[in-house]
Amino acid sequence: MRGWRSIIAGALCIALVAMPAPAQVSPSPSPGPGQAQPATGSKTFSQGELDQLLAPIALYPDSLLAQVLMASTYPLDIVMAERWVKSNPSLKDKALEDALQQQPWDPSVKSLAVFPQVLAMMSEKLDWTQKLGDAFLAQQSDVMATAQRLRGKAVAQGTLHDTKEQKVVTQAENNQTIIRIEPANPEVVYVPTYNPTVVYGAWPYPAYPPYYWYPPAYYYPPGYVYGGALLGFTAGVIIGGALWGNCNWGGGNVNVNVNRYNNFNRSNISNGNWSHNANRRGAVPYRDRNVAQQYGRGRAGDTASRDAFRGRAEAGRESIRRGDVSTRDVGSRNAAASRNFGGRDASGMRQPTAFDTGRGAQARDLSSRGSASRGTARASGNFGGGARGGGARGGGGRGGGRR
């Protein structure tokens, strides 16, 4: 385990070393029509970027959304957990929980093992996962507010409402209207799938088209027409105590359901406040300068930060040069995803160009330093990390829509 963990870290670091230090967003006096309004002061992520990042998960049930946000701050653990889950498909329920206790990953990542489609999305689209985690650490209240605003847009479009899988509850909290999404059955959670360019209505940020991803057809219940609904659901998951995160909408953060946490992780914590564990971050740098300093990494993207993992990056390059199979696997999964979804779905509609074999797979391949750095630097707008499209250079793909 230790060997391939280093290889994964090295492959990821190759992309990260090439990333330029992020420019701090400065207010613009007069953005053009439809352009993203920059964040106030020197916030790292603009509102357009936040909408782009939250679009594929804002309609998740509250407890699952909280779990994804926490887990996104540990991208290396996500990759390792996803590989482990794929290698142990027969582990279910109690056997899975028992096996997870022996793994070193952060508890928030372990919990997602019961949702393999979510874990697969986060692992295959690692660039999005890292950005989401960085945004959550740097601008937690902005991230939570963005999820609420996107839910409000979906309600206005008539695409977010009660179903047999979930309940949509609107209530007042701290003098603001809050939209909660809860499982219809508290013990069974369904993961919604949807096209953000449809469920939210007209997208106001052409430079930041929304990310999205459709799970493979085998994640859906029997009889489900793949791609045939505005808001579909994968097969239900009996969660036990796996989801212990909670969206504290009024406070603009997430916290922990202590009882569920202790039950699933077999621990005895008493503090319900969630905090990031920098020790599980590995060599992955923090994009936001203040967050990097908070966790002892200095300025994100500076020379000292790069030097901290230069050795691992060199080891990763050497593995790639030798053609190491484990390293190739990190990128080949993305190429496989492209082949699986680049054609047409069961309803006969073409899937997003982000999954087309070739350009999309190349941009996603972590073992390709140039492609990964270009995909990051140009702020690609879909999960495939395409280099052009979306109405503006660097917008990525074609806004995640079908053609």
C-alpha cells in the first residue's frame, strides 16, 4: 500500500508542481454582461467559480453534501479509497464497515465508501475535487451560501421538489430562507443525478460553465431510463451511521453528528465541531494563501511549498518514464471513463463532450504534466478539463450540455 500511495502522490504532484501560484481575485469596476462578479476583497474564488464547483452537488441531500465537502479537502485519500473500493467489490454493510476501520484515510473519506459512485466521481475528477476542497477551506460560508442559492434556482425552475426518494423542506433560519434536502427514509439515501445546465435554468457565468458527471448505468435501479429525467436517482443506499456530517446553514458551516460519528468510526468524540486534519493532506498544497499559512505550508504555490514535495514528483516522473503500471492506472481510469460515456446513452442522446475519448482523456490524465497544468491554469469548466469552449477561452467543454 505504501508503495502505490507514493506513486499516486508523485503523479498528482507532477500536475501540482506545474500549477502557477493562483492570482488573488480583485474587484473589477464593470464586468461585462453575464460575467462572474468577482469576490469581495482578495478572496481566492469568485462567485462564478463557486457556482461552477457547487453545481453538481448542491442538490445532494444535506448529510451527503456535508460529507463530500469535508472529504474534498483530502484528495489523495479520495484516490486511495476509490482504488480500494474497486478492489473489494464484495464488501458490503457490516463487513465493509469492519474493513474500513483498518484503513488510514480521514473518517470523512471512509464514509463515502458506501457511495462508490460519489467516490468514483471525486477520484476521476481530481482537479474539481481539489478546487472544491480549497474553496471549502478558504470560503466556507460562501460555499454554503452558494449551495443555497443554487437550490433556490432549482426550486424556481420546478426541478427540485419532493419525490419518493427525498423531501425538500423550506424554512426560516437566522432571518434567512433555508432549503433543506432530506431522505424520505432517514436510513436510505439516494444520490441525485442531473444536468446543471438544465435544472438551474439559464447559467449566468459563461466563463465558468458548470461541472457535471453522470454515473455509469449500473448504479441506477432496474428500469431506470438513463438520462431520461431532469432529476434522476441512483439506487438507494442503506447508510447506517456512515453519514455523520450536517449542514449548519444558519452558521454557514458544517458540523458533526457525534452519535453517528462514534457509531460508524467506533470512537468516542464529544466535540461536534468539524476541523480539517492537515496531516491527511499529504503533499497537496493549499490554493488559498491564508489557508496555507494556517496549516504551516507558507504561501500556496511558492517555492518552499513546491520543494516540500519535489522529491515525490521526481519519483513520479521516473515511474512514468519506466511505464509503471500502477502510475498508468491513475490516468487510464479517466481514459476508460471517456470510452464508456463518450458515445450515446440509453435514451439515444449524446453525452457531454467532456467525456469524448482523446482530448478530454488527455486533459484529465494526471500523468501528463502539460495537459494537467493547462487544464488547471485555464480554469476548465467541465469534468473533462477541456481546453476550449463554453463561450470563452478557458471556459472548458461546452457547458456540460448535450448536443
